[in-house]
Amino acid sequence: MTKTKNSTPDFLFETSWEVCNKVGGIYTVLSTRANTLLQQLPATTLAFIGPELGQRDDVFMEDILLLTEWKQAAEKENLRVRIGRWNVPGQPIAVLVDFQPYFEQKNEIYAQAWELFHVDSMRAYGDYDEASMFSYAAGRFAEAVVKHCLKASDKVVYQAHEWMSGLGMLFLGRNCPQVATIFTTHATSIGRSIAGNNKLLYEYFEGYNGDQMAAELSMEAKHSIEKQSAHQADCFTTVSKFTDRECAQLLDKPADVVLPNGFEAEFVPKGAAFTRKRKAARRLVIRAAEALTGEQISDDVLIVSTSGRNDFRCKGFDVYMESLAQLNAQLKAASEEAVPATQVLALIEVPCWMEAPRADLQERMKQNEKASCAFDGPLPYPMITHQLHNMGEDRILNLIQQIGLSNQPGNPVKILQIPCYLEGADGIFNMPYYDFLTANDLCVYPSYYEPWGYTPLESCAFKTPCVTTDLSGFGQWVNEVLGHEGTIEDGVQVIHRTDTNYFEAAAEVCATIRRLLQTPAKERAAMGKGAEALAKKALWKNFIKYYYEAYAFALNRKK
């Protein structure tokens, strides 16, 4: 689509719970796209609105001299905000809103939401209140700026991401009807809940009714705000054809525009810097594994990983671990040695209910910092790097032990559960995720429910071949781009997943890892180049046009 004057907003507000607050993939959507938008929009016309959570200075850099008139407008409406820069490429303007005062008005706000928009908050629980008060505050801030700082002729677009931002968008649309609103769902709350509750999402897909399932799964409040936001926004968008079908079925509203998720090349180190980071990351991972297991591990061990939000079934962590159990058994059977050496080091980088870094692991890693040394046997729980509040109940840790991947000396597959956000200060690795990503030889994401799939795209951008599934938006996109089902030789293997082929999918992942163990370095490098080539097709410079299509759609509704 060619941009026109009518497709370009004069002011663009984007609001999300994940602005300056890394939780999941939406953080990546926003933080990697900002720089591409700033190449086409004046810097002071784009603002990201997020929650005030006491963010660290290395994430949000407050600037008390920036947009002082906006801050004054907020103060007139009794809003407390901090305005500054989000420390990502492009350093876009970020506004953090204090939403705590609105809890006192919660019941009145919910009553108005029902009367005006038919949003049912009666059975709300969990994070609904916190998200809704943030959303309301974000919308109030945009309203204050529009009323006190902008001209009536200004073309203003307000894009709200996920149900967590919908309420404020609805109030803004009513109070400032000149503002063009866009609502983006990255995954429907009902689709994710069906999948997460071990129901057969795909076999009975066309028989599901969103309202009925919301009542059955006690999801009425989240589903209500999501559905009403989708129907009442000037433009409704989602992230893939996969999710568009889901929206039509469960929200009774197909997307007006599909916004595929891209990536920004600036996040990927180049040349010697990449090589240096990779060596450092691999050595750090191997040191941790040696300290936990009490064994020496070769520098050229095959490092395999999975990562993402803690969504056990949807992300396919169960399939990943089953594939490792199969691999461990096969490699043990194939070994002629009494105690086979470690051939695969498998990582699970999934935030859990972490308590603290393990002091015993920290001490051993200090001993092993400069040179390999012999340890007196493994540590207790030699498969996890941090202490959890719920060591006995964690699903990942429990499954690791149930399937015999407890890092015994005879296991050729060793596993490391890394249950923390890799932001550079976790106490064990102290390395940000993108630096950590360079250590991998293969990434595995055997998702059962994945509206897009940022983790495989990120892996591709970092020249690491990966496995994903045809139940992910990214996997479906890869197959479309290639014109055939992706193979590991293409850089991305797209395996077939259904409601019921759990063990078959695990066996295919296992076979792929064995294939890489036998693949010469030159061929592995070619796979990495194939992955990188696919990632380049998904750069934001290629996908940003869809956002301008959404802006035009929303703005034209205001004519």
C-alpha cells in the first residue's frame, strides 16, 4: 500500500501493559517496531503509553523537560504521569501513567462501562482490575492531550493492544469522537483459555461459541471487554490469518486488517561482535551446567533451547521435554560407552515463580570462572538455576523429573531450567536474552497455540535454525513464503501439530535434533543462513505498510 496523507496520523498513541514492561511478545512487537515508525513520523507525534510500575532507569529514561504541556494537561485532569524515553532503538517517547488512584472509582467506572458499552465486569477476577484501571488511566491521558494540546483538525490515532487496553480506548472513543481508534488482539482470551484447559481447540473449532465458552471457563469479564473493543473500535486488527479465523469464530468479528509481527535488524549483533557474544554466552551456559551437574561438558556440545511465556501446553514445553526424553533414550542405546558423554545441552528459558538465584550455584560458578575444575558430585536439583517459591509444584520441574531428565551422569542429554527473565541481572547469567540467544545451535518451539510466534522469528534473525509448528502464525507464514512445508534445511522446520499427535510431534523434534548432531558445521551454517534469509523477509520495513493500512482504515471511518 502506498502511503497517502489520509493514511498518516498527525499524532499516534499506542497503549499496552507491556510498554516499558517486558512480559511477553507484545513488548517485542512495540519495542522493535518503534524505530521503523520513527523513520516516517516526527518523533514528538508518536507516544507509547504504559503503566507506572517503578521501571528501572535503563528501561525508561524520564525527561522532565519533554512535552511539558502534555504533562500539564494531565495534571489538569488529576492524572499523574512520567514522560521520557523508552530505552529501545529509536528511543521513542513513553508516558507512564499512575493508575492506582482509579481503584477508588472502580465500581463507578465498571458501571459506566456496562451502561455505555455493554462491557460486563461483574465476574472479574485476577489481573482484570489492575489492567482495567491502567487502561482507563491511559485513555484519560490521551483525552487530556487531545482536548488541551492538539488542534481539532489533527488526525489522531489511538491503538490499544489486547483486552488489557480496551476499556480506556472505549471511553476515549466516546469522549473524543474525533480520535480514530484501533484495537489489536494478539490472541483471543477464549482461544488461549480453551487451549490451556486441555480442551480440543481445533477438532471442534467451528462448534465453539465465544460467549458460551467464556461462561464455562469463567472468562466473562475479559471476553466481554475484548469482544466489545473489537466491535466498537474504528479498526479491528490481529496478527495473523491464524488468529483472524479465531476472532471471526470466538468474537463474531473478523479483523479489518491483519498486522503480521516483524523484527528489527538492529537488535542482532554483526560480524565479530556476534562471534564474541556467542562464545561468551556458550561458555557461561556450559559453566552453569558443569557447576550443577558436577561434570565436564565439551565446548562444542549441541545447545538446544526453548523459551517464551509460561504457558505450558500452548507453547509446547511438554512436547519439547518429551522429545528430549526420547532423544536421551536413543542416544544412550546407541552409545557403546558405559557412561556416554553429554552430547546435547537443552535449555528451558521460561519465567516461573522465581524466589532467588541459587547461592550454591553462584559459589560453584565462581570456582569455575577461569578454568574447569572438578566438583564433588552434582548439586541438589541439578537441573534448575534458580530457587523457586514452589519447587514441589512447578509443572516444568516436575515433568523434567518424571521423564528421567534429572541430569544423571549417564544421560547424554543434560537439561537446564532457567526460570527467570533474562534481563541482565538475574544473579546467575546476568546476560540479556538477545545476547543469551547467540549460544544456541537449534531452537525448538513446538507450539499447540501460537497466534504469531516471536521466539522462532527472533531465532531466525540470530541465524539459528529452529523448529515451529503449523499451529503458529509464523509457521504458517513460513510455509506460505517457501511455497512448501518448511524443513530444517530451509532454516525453519514447520512440523504438523493437531489436538492429538503429541508423541508424533515429539518424535519429529527428536529426529531433527539427532539430524543436527550428525550435520557438519558447514551444513549447519547453511541452515542458519536460510533462517536469517527468512527473518529478513519479516523485517518491519516490509511489514510496516500494514500498519498504515490500519491507520487509513480507522481515519477514513472518521470522515
